[in-house]
Amino acid sequence: RDTVTVLHGQDLALGAVVGVVTLTGNVKAIDPAASDGSQVAAGVLLQAADATASDVRSVMVARHALVSDQALVFPVGLTVGEKTAARHQLKSGGIVPRQGA
């Protein structure tokens, strides 16, 4: 588990798939269209994070873990292909989504 800072302007649920903004090291919901680092799935939040007004601290799993595939939370509008790519990115980082985990 890693303690992370969730970038302001978002309200992320437990299980949110996040990427790391390269410049700041803060996390935000994965965004395949981004070019700031958050286009790559880097972890899964282990607690909800309401950062609508300001940055907040949270905890994410970033490596060496099995996670329930059904519990992963993706941003609205991601395609099936984008979700599949994010799952592969998580797996390459040591986070393995499993059915019924």
C-alpha cells in the first residue's frame, strides 16, 4: 500500500483505477486521452477520496496484489477496450484483477 495525494477536482470511489501525474506524483482517475502520466493505470484506491474542493490523502495498492475485477471503478465513458488496456497495465505493474477475488 502507498499513501498518495488525490488531485483536487474529483470524487473517487473505493476501487477507483488511478494514474500518476508525472510532474507532481499526485494521482487522478485514469484518463486514456491524457498525456500527463494519468493515461497509464498505476493503482487502485483502497478508500474513497473526495477531492472535489482540494487535494486529499488516500491509500492505493500499487503492486503485488490480487484485486476483485468486479470492484474496479473506471471513469464513466471509458470503452471496453480502454478498460481492458487498463487491466493489462495494472497486471504489468503486479496488480492482478481476478473474477471473484
